Amino acid sequence: MNASVPLLLQGGRVIDPSRDLDDALDVLIQDGKISAVGRGLGAPDGAAVRNVTGKVVAPGLVDLHVHLREPGNEDEETVASGARAAAAGGFTAICAMPNTDPVTDNQAAVGFIVRQSGRAGLARVHPIGAVSIGQKGERLAEFGEMVSAGAVAVSDDGKPVVASHLMRTALEYARTFGIPVADHCEDPSLASGGVMHEGLVATRLGLKGIPSAAEEIMVARDVLLSELTGGHVHLCHMSARGSVAIIREAKDRGIRVTAEVTPHHLTLTDYACEEYDTHAKMNPPLREAADVAALRGALKDGVIDCIASDHAPHAYDEKEAAFDDAPFGIVGLETAFAVAHTELVVGGVFTLPDLIRRMSTEPARVFHLPGGTLAPGAVADVVVLDAAAKWTVDPNAFHSKSHNTPFTGRALTGRAILTIVAGTIVHEL
Amino acid sequence: MTSILGKDLTGLEHMTPEQIRLILDTAEPFKEVSERPIKKVPALRGKTIVNLFFEASTRTRISFEFAEKRLSADTVNVAASGSSVSKGETLVDTARNLEAMRIDMVVIRHPSSGAAEFLGDRIASNVINAGDGKHEHPTQALLDLLTIRDKHGKIEGLKVCLVGDVLHSRVARSNLWGLTKLGAEVAVCGPWTLMPRGIEELGVTVFGRIEEAIEWADVLNVLRLQLERMEKGFIPSLREYYRVFGVTPERLERSPRSITIMHPGPMNRGVEIDSRVADGPHSVILDQVTNGVAVRMAVLYLLAGGRAELADAAKGGGSE
């Protein structure tokens, strides 16, 4: 169905956190935009009508942190396959990290991602440009040209921006273009060689740990540099309770810091690494129950702004290795909503509107993206969710090219049944 | 072919005290085999065992090989250098190729923690861990337990202190599990830079000073200090390590007891242990090596499905 045909979503529970709306309403989409939200809306001539009674209509989910492997490792993921997986997971927009091969560190490379996204015509793929040329941590990449080509943020994710001077310069320069600098917070001299959280489980397994302090030190540094420069720092995939305390204090002081957390850091601990399960190997590592509790609390009260998947595809044989030798990361686009919904909403920690706020409205606000709202006139990026749907994770059914997930076989509740980008249906279950 | 020990021996953490005692008891009759002029019994005749060593090893590899040969198994040694492993073959491919050759057992040493479990989960043959990364070295701990039992007549209630680089030591981890399961009190002693996080939560006492450990212990198991630890900055110098943590006769003299001295080898004389201690009257370091063969014979025999009460008979009836 294309955007020229009006679409009426009838009788759903409309949740729009951008307007604190939660009511049984109809949503009319015309010309790629939200045309009206109200009771008893009539269908214009030629409109398609979907009866979504009993389902939830919400602004499409937005993911600030995914790794697509194009260019470089197209066997693991492409822009198109990632956008397809995103649509299946209820995401209407995702932000692609620049640690491709070669690195997305110039306007031509950024433009390539934009064109591939357009060709795919699925979820929107917003490129993130590199902070430094080749992500080498030495010289700034050309933020201005990358922004004009479509970059929505800059990051050296996969690695931290190690040199404090470079981070300072990046924050100042990014201010010029109104974009955030997203940092992977890790002190490399503390984390070096580590493969999981430093704690009792690592001690028992004989694996080298990454202490929480490796993250917390960089979080503190980034906060201080944001204060110094007035630049917007976005802290990727927070994992440690100490980081939460630092961000809380920074926000109280009005510093321009935002932060994200992954579904897995909200739901799993380092005990998932027992049996040397390489699908529980990620960076930052899964930490302790007290960290999970602190991260949940921080997300609930807005100290952490949003959920991001850190979708990191890897070929099956890369994870089929000894724990030390396997790469970090798991896929998440097709499980993110359901994992968070099952553990947090069904689990009674969050309300569904809370969750949609943290997966749609807030991430869109943090990176200044279209979407995240059902306000009339906004782009018609919409998801219809079946909050009661029960399903079991089967990686073979993923649209992603990679299957590296720790949630295989997990019984989950809730999934996207209809994903609409700019008025066009890109996924329907 | 699941034995009373299970299919594999990957570590002591998940074994029961009964299983550990069974191995020690089974080792007793096998000790005598090595004292015979003809050191061979037919227990594993026709079995094929691969010794797969991805890390350099002299003592452990030779000990396993003697154990296998004295049980009449056919053995093949594969070392990482000079094999397809050094050509980039993955561990899983190595495993599959071994399996395709229809072997019965693999003894594996590997620099990655968990490598033995990884292999055991993927092949039908019995897998014996001869040391995986910093995780476990179960047969070393078993031979340590046997040596302690020989010397003291018991393990329960003894105070055993592991001295030195606990952080990087698979020997320490396996000893910790084995000793606590058999009722010993366990302590560790060394600089905090070489202590793993959360070690206190595993039910061990931590001594920061060797003098305290010596005052407390019945047995000191002195771990090897890898020389590269200094290069990586865990300790400032070997000289200072010896001065602060070295096990010396002068320090031992202050103990009211004669402390049994153990070392898994290879020793750095004059670093973690003084030569006069290593060669002294309370050292059981060479007994450990002797017991290593018997313990490994017991493990191989039991994993192959042998029954403990038949171990005497399995020797070929030569002991009566």
C-alpha cells in the first residue's frame, strides 16, 4: 500500500506520549502525514480501512543505536535487511552507527547510507557520522558536510573517544550544527582484554573482567566536558549503576546530557555468561542485579532518556567460538519491544505509555528526528502493536541476516503487527 | 558412554565431594603400577586418546601421556605449533576433525577459559581439561588433594593457603573448589593486584601478608608467578615480590607447625619460593608429580567407564 492511498486505523487504543494521549480513537493518515486523530472519523473516498480494535496505535518506534554492516560485512547485515528487521520490530526509524568498513566518516559515505535507505523503502535509516576520521581518535571528521548529507549525530561507537581534548573539540564543533556527540563510554586502559563484567561470575569462570569504573569514569568525563563546552553529549548503552548516579546529578545541574539503555541491560545479568554462552557477550557487559534495578529506575524517572537496541549482527560462526575469541554484541531490532514489554510492562515496572515514550517519543526528541508523535501534521510513522500477542523467539524467523541473540526460545508477550512509514505500510503481520 | 563422573572432566566446581573422593580412592591402586618394572596394565587397551595442547606444557602433557600409556591406550600428541591450529583452524573445526577420526578421548589444554566445555559440548568423545585459560586445571587440583591426603591422612579440617597469583591461576580455582568440597579451610595470600574480584564471597579467607598466612596454615600451595605479570605491571619487580611474599625458611620458622609445602611447578626459585624451602624436609613437590600420573590414570579409567571397585583387577591382578 503506498502513501497516496489514505489509511484509516479504526477503533484502536491510541497512545501518544508526545501529547499524553491514551484513548480509544481513530487515526487518519493522508499524504504521508497524520491527518486527524479523533472519535468516529469517516474514511475518505478510496481510503483503506483497518479495524484495529483491541490493538494499540502508537508513534513508530525509534532506535538511536544500530549497527548495519554495510559497507563491509554485507553477509551479516545490509541497510535493507536492517531496515526490514526494524520494520518487523515496530521501528519506523533507526540510526546507523558509522563503524562500517570503510568507516562512515565523510559526506559520500553518509550519502550512500541515505540512498540505500531510500532504495529499501522500509524503516527510515538515519546515518550517524564518525567523530574522527577512520574512528582513529585523531582528527575530527567533517561534521558539516556529513550533516548536510543526512547525518543526525556523530559517534565513534564501538570505541570511545579516548582523548579528552578530541571529545571537547567534538562537542564544541557539533554545537555549530546542532547535533549530539554519542559516546561509547569506556576507559580502554581499564577495559583492555576484558570480555565480561568484572565480578564474582568472571572470577569463577576465569574470564577477564571489565570493571564498572571503566564506564563510569568516561561518563563523568563526558559530563564535565559537556558542562565545559555546552555541547550535547549522548551516552550510549549505559550499563552501570554508578553511571546512573553521575547522569542524575548532571541533569539536576542542567548539563546537556542524554542517555540510552538497551533491552538486554535492563533484563539480563552477568549470570547469563555462565556456561560460556557467547550470546551473552557484549560491550558494555551485562552487569549485576543492582545495576539492572538502577537502570530500570533511571529509565522510569527519565534520568536515562530512552531504550536503544545496540543491534549488532555477527555471522553465526563468529559466535561459535571460545568466549575470549567471540566478538561482542547481539541483534535486537526484532526482540527489543517484546523483551522490554514482557519484562517491564507485563512485569509491572512500567506502563505501556511509559515504554512507548522511551522507545519512540524520547529517542526522536534526543536526536531531533521526525516521528515520535501522532500529532496532526506530523509524519505518519506509526506502529500498531498487539500487546497481548504471545510468541517465542526463533532466530530462524528473523528478517535480520544474523541470529546472534541470547533470547532464543524465550516466550515473549507483545509485538508489532503493522508498521507504517510516511503513510506506507512497510510491515504487516 | 557416560561414566560415574559424567562424560567429561572440565572442572571441579560442579563435581560432588563423592565424585572427587572416588577419583582419589581410585588413584590409590594405580600408584603401584608405576612402581613395577613393567609399568603397564591393559585397562584402556584399544582406546584412542588425543592430547591436544594449544599451550606449551611439559609436566602435564608428559604426565597424561604416561598415564595413558601405562593404561595401554593408543595416544597421539597434537601441539598447537606445527598443526593446522597454527594455520587458523578454529577450535570447532579441530573438534569435528578429531571426531571424524573416531577417537575415544581428548585431553585438551587451551589458553581460553571454557575451551574444554566448548569442546565437550560439541564432540561425543570424553573430554578432559588439562588447563583452560584462567578457569580450571582439575587434574592438578586432584593430585594436590591426593598429596595432601597422603601427607596428613585427611583433608577435612586442614588449613590450606594458596599463595601468589590467584587472579591468573586455574590451579588456584580448581584447588579452591576441591578443597572446600572436601571440608578443608581455604585461604589465599598475595598482593591485591593478583586477587580476583569477589574472591572473599567464595568462602575463602584473604591474607594480605605472607606472615599471617604462615601463622594460620597447615599447608602452603605456592603458585607460580608468571614472569610476564611484572611486564604487565601487576607487581613492580620480582625482587620486591620475593622480599614481600617469598616463602623462605626464616618466615616458616616462626610457625608453630611444620607446614607442608606444595608447588604445581614449574618453580621460579628465589621468586615465589626459596630453594631451601622447595628442597626442604616439608616439601612434597615431587610427590605431587608422582601422584599426578596415578590421578590421571584414575580419571582416564573412570571416564572410560571403569568401575572403582574393579580398579585393582584392572591393574592386571599384580598387586596381591
